[in-house]
Amino acid sequence: MSTIKIKQVKSRIGAPANQKRVLDALGLRKMNRVVEHEATPSILGMVEKVKHLVAIVK
């Protein structure tokens, strides 16, 4: 499978608890941190839930 790089671009302060848990599960705990994951349907679904807080980096 291909991999994607995910970067947190907005703060998690003020986000609902379920979105904070999604960020934690992705490994994003600080601003501007970049993590790399395989592009599985579950990871893509998690990114979709917090799409306003993260960006896909090429």
C-alpha cells in the first residue's frame, strides 16, 4: 500500500473530545507535527473526521 504524510495544521484546543482522540490515535499531539501512515481505509476515515485540523503533505 502507499503511504501518506499527515500534518496537524490547526490547534486541538476547543475541538470535541472524540476529535482529540482521533488526533491521538494518528500520533498527532503537537502543532506542525508530521506522521506517516499507510493509506488504509481506516486511516483515511480518521483523516476525514479531522480534515479541518490536518493536511495531507506530499
